[in-house]
Amino acid sequence: MRNVLFPACNALVAGLCLVGLPAVAQSPLSQAIQTGEAATRKAEEVQNQINQLDDERGDLVREYRTMLQRLDAAKLYAAQQERVVASQREELASLEDQLGRVDEITAQMTPMMLDMITDLKQFVSADLPFKPELRQERLDQLDAAMDSPDVSPAERYRLIVEAYQAEMEYGRTIDTFEGTITNAAGETVAVQMFQYGRVSLVYLNEANGEVARWNREDGAWETLSGSYRRPISDAIRIAEGTKQQDILMGPVSKFAVTAE
């Protein structure tokens, strides 16, 4: 609140009432008027100083409130950071504990991975003999990865999973490819193979029209009658993409592997 001071008002009124007095009598009155004017100016100066101090006080109050708000915000931020640090410490402790069990986990994984490779080898050995070179190369790579100190356990496991996925894919697709067989005379003959998942593997010898299938029980090729020549030829063309898909007729057999 700003207060205006007028200490010389009465002197000014008295001076106005005595304007008509003689010059000699006016001398004290003039002095009184001058004194009142000086007092008025002094009062104005004091009032200005009061106003300035009041403004400064208002600025200080606003600054103080701003600092309090900043302090509260800083306290909240510090509390939040303390919770973050506590959470990070817990996570660090968990990671240290996991790192301490790495050797134990690795020791447990190695026998499991070796068993997986052994099972896969047994499966491939009992399966239809399609793409034998490629599948054997994949198994050899797994053996090499397990023996190499430069291959991490995670990479070994990834290679094993990829090998399993590749074998699973064979069971869901049809394929045709060139292969070789050994005939009754002991000669190596080039033939056109057709693989129907894992239920059938047949070939067509285009040179003499012979068709045969792989007999799982005997582990050898079994010659088929001529009635299968056209269906097998159509199946090869479908797999090549030169014939529209159609119902395939052919010799199939069940497939089961007994774990040792």
C-alpha cells in the first residue's frame, strides 16, 4: 500500500489567506510557504522511495516463491532419481548373479546340445535318403561347432535349431532333383528323383522308363510297375513348376524313428 505524505498543506492554506498583506508582513509568510513547498517535495521523494522499496519487496517475494517452486521440483526430481538408481542397483545385482551362473548354465547346455545332435543324426539315418550330401554336411558342421573353442554356446545352439528347422521343412514340401543310383549290374545311373515330404521318395529313369521307390524296411530301391510311370512323371513336372498342381498318386509308407 502506497501512502502519500502532505505535511505542508496547512502552511499552504495559511499562505493563501494572507496574500493581501503588506510586503513586510509577507516575509515570514513567504518563508513558511517555501518551507511547506520544500516539505512537500521531501514528502514526494520519501513517497517515491517507499514506492520503490515496495516494488523491490514485491520482486523479492516473487523471486522467493519462484525459488521455492524450483526447490520443490528439485526435491521431486532427486526422489525420482533415487528410485531409478535403486532399480538399476537391483538390476545390476541380478546381472551379476546371472553372470556368476554362466559357467553352470553352459555346463548344463552342452550335454543337452550333444543329445540333440545325436537324435538328429539318428533321425537322418532312418529317414529317406534324399540330399544325403547336403544333410551330412550340416551334421558335420554341428560336430565341428561343438569341438571348436571359438564358437560360443549361443552360436552352437543357434546352428542346432537351424538344422532342426531345415529337417522340419523337408517334411512339408515336395521337391525334385537329379540323383544317382546303383543298378543291379553295379553301374551308377543318373535318375530324376521326386521327394514327397517324408512319405515317399521315388525316381524316374528317363533312359529306360524305369520307376522305383525307396523301401524303408529293406533299405533299398524297389522297382515299381509301369502304372506308376505317368503319376511320377506328373509329380516331377509339378515340382518343377511346369505343370499345374494336381492330386498326386504314388507309393507311400509310414515313417517312425525309435530313440535309442
